[in-house]
Amino acid sequence: MRPTPRQKKQTGFTLIELMVSVAIFVILSGAMFGLLDLSQKRNQAESQLLDTFQEARLGVDQIVREASDSGFPPANHFTLLPPVGGYAQSPVAWSPNYPLVVCTVGVTCITPGPFDVIFEEDYDGTGVVRWVRYQLQGTTLMRGVTPKVAGDPNAPTLAVLAPYIRNVMNNAPAAQIAAIKVNYPAMFPGGNAVPIFSYIPDPPLGAAGCISVPNSPCNIRDVGVTLIVESLLRDTTNQQLRLVELNGRGRRHNPNK
């Protein structure tokens, strides 16, 4: 009889081993791609926050420069007074009834106010005095520049306003402020809106005219600027929108007259 040939031992993966290997590969690949996706989202959120911060920082710097240069050139800069568009009657124009009836900041002035200001100055050295207006509309800080003309500045400056800084939360609704304070307890003291513009006046000067009126726009010496801006993207760690508060102060270095 011929001997029965021995069967050689089979090598390689069994079906079960192959399925387990594939499952492990899928799990590891999913985890790796998940971490990569999370990293990309985090980088995107950080980049967006940096862009928001940079936009707001540049905006604050611009406002501070314009506040510091406001009121130039004053009337006493000239031997012969030029037309109305050639000199600054006040560092900060007001409404209503500019320039005939002087208002009181925080009382009878519509502007300047906590979210609205109009600087009056030859800010680019061209010899033309311009009105530079900032006004918060919703969550967008608007900016507009127009040559100074006779009369109230409200209408001509409103006509040229354009978006300048977005996601400004200074005047958010009370419910939103309360939600923000859960994660940022130091912001919004007392749960109140935070003025973008705050004003420190010189004491009244002279016996007549705008500079003689207490707390008048003509006597504004310092303008404080506070911007609270919110990121567009949520933090990848806690899924919260992040906020940044920026502060600046412009001190006018031109005389009142």
C-alpha cells in the first residue's frame, strides 16, 4: 500500500483574524482622522479669534488717534477765519442743533453718546476739516467720513456710514449679557451694557460760547474707548463663543479754541 501523504500546515490569516485586523485599522484610522479634524478646527478657531482681535485692535488704535487729533485746526490757528469747512469749531460735533445750541453730554446730546461720536478735525493734513463718525448699529460698529459743512452733522454723517468692526457686543441684550457673564464674570459690571465711548471734559472756560457750558462737547479732553468683540467660531474645547475686551484712551492735544 502506498502511504497517505501528509498535509502541509496552512499559513496566513484566518477570516476571523482578518476581520479583527480590519476592525482595528478602521478604529485607529477613525481616531487619527478625528484628532486631525479636531486639530484643524482648533487652528481655524484660533486663527479666526486672532483676526477678530486684530481687527478690533486696529479699530481702537484708529479711534484713539482721531480722538487725540480732534479739534484741529482751532479757530485761533488763523488770523483770518476761513470758511466753515476750514477750521474745527469743536473737537466733537454734536446733535441736535449744532453749532447754535450747545447740548450737555449724557443729558441733552443725542451724539456724542456712549455708542456714537463725531470727531471734527483735519485728520489727514489736507486743509479740509472732516467729520469722522462712529456709531454702533446692532453688533456692528459703523464708521463714516465726510467734509464738514454748515449745520447739524447728523444727516450727512449717517449717509456715509459703513461697517467697520463686526461682532461688537458692548450693547448686547440683557439676556445675552447674563449668559456671557457665566463664562466671563468680570465683563459687563452689574450686568449692564458697556459704553464704547466715555468722555472726560475740561472745566468750563470763558464767559460765553460753547466752552463756557459745563460738560459740553467743546470741552471734551479725553475719550475712553472700550470694545468687546465676540469670535465667530466656538471654542473646540467647551463649545463656547469667546470674547475679547480691548481698551484705549485718546487725549486731545489741541486747544479748545
